[in-house]
Amino acid sequence: MISKKELQYYSSLLTKKNRQAENKFIVEGKKAVLEGLNSSYKCEVVIVTNKFSEENDDTIAGIVNMKKKIETLKQKDFLKIADTETPQGIAAVFVKPKQSFSQASISDDKIIVMLDNISDPGNLGTIFRNCDWFGIKNILLSENIVDYTNPKVIRSSMGSVFHVNLFEDVKPNLLNDLKGKNFEIICADTEGENVFTYRSDKKKILILSSESHGPSKEIEKISDKKIRIPKIGSAESLNVASASAVLLALLTK
């Protein structure tokens, strides 16, 4: 049984300040929770409503078989840890892993993605999902990016946050080091070369950033080349999540 103090503690993880202080985050929804439980992430507790428990015998049995701690809450109390208006009735608290970047960990990668200047959590989570779809395993995150444990990021990633390696607070000088390892730094930009005609045999680091702000000046200077998706219609721009799907489809084919 969860105490009032524990409930207050778990609900505090809905704020960035407390997630960072505790190095933990909440995941909502059946699919996302199960993806997390089957990943290398450490789960502190699974929390379900009485209704979810009654209607999902197989799921509960599976969690019990995994020897994960599981607690039940009344609907009104569950809402205190939920970020959605109509939660599914299952959530879990995970420990955020400390992933240290090393060049050895990317030695076999042909494409790495680096995300810079992205503040929209929905876009960030969707990019994780797109990277997962196209087999991108390692993603570099700059210092000026939305917290990836934000509940909206987790939800929009549809569980993909648990399938990729996320390296935070990456400094621009790391890109310079990777350039010496036969990586070409390519930056998505509306002024760049047409991606449909772009060709390169080198390994690549694709820089993706907000369509409104673009990459930081430091990263832009380090880039070897800019690429763009040619515009045909009248739309002002593609958001970075949509652009990532197009670029990764072309670069991984």
C-alpha cells in the first residue's frame, strides 16, 4: 500500500526539478510501461488502479512474474501521478540511467543523430520514435534541449525512448573529435544542398534542430555540409519531427 508520503513523492516527479534531483521519472500507459519493464532501465515501482488490475489479469500476472514491485491506487489518487486527463490506469517509476558517451560505443554506427535547440517535447519524442524505426541507436542531445524524461516526450516516443541510447549535454567540441574519426557532420537547414542529390560515403552525424531557431552557432560552424528537403508546395516549413522522418528515410536507404 502506498503511503501519502510516497504518493506525494511520486507525484513530485511530474516536475523537471524533482526528476533531476531524484534521477527518476514517471511513465504512463500500458505499452510504454511494458516497453520500459522489458528494457535495461531499472523500475522502482509499477502503479495501477483497481479498475486496471481487474480488467488486465494477464498484464498484472506478467509484471508479477518479472518480480517487479506493484502497487494499487484508487482512481482519485492515481490522478495525482498522472500527466494525462484520461489515464489508462497504469504507470511506473523508472531510474534514469547514467549513459557515458565513448567513441567505442559508436564505432559500428553509420549514422548518428544529434539534436540541438529543440524545446517541443512532442517533437523530441517523435524524433526518438523515428530514429528507432530507422535503426538509429545512438542519439546525442545538446545542452539546450527539452528534458527527455518530460512525460510528453515519453508518451510521444511510444516506448522508443527505451530502445535508443541517449547521451545528454553533448558539447560541440565532441563533434570536432568525431570528424577526425571519418564522420561527416551534416546539418538540416533550409539553405542546404538538396538531400535527394546529396551523396557521401562517410559515416554521418545528422544535426536536427528547431525549424524556427535552427542549430546553435557553434554547431553550425562545425558542420561540414547543410542539407535540405526541397519545398514543392506552399507550407512555410516542416516541423523538425516530420523532417527527421524524411531525412532518415533517405540517409538510411
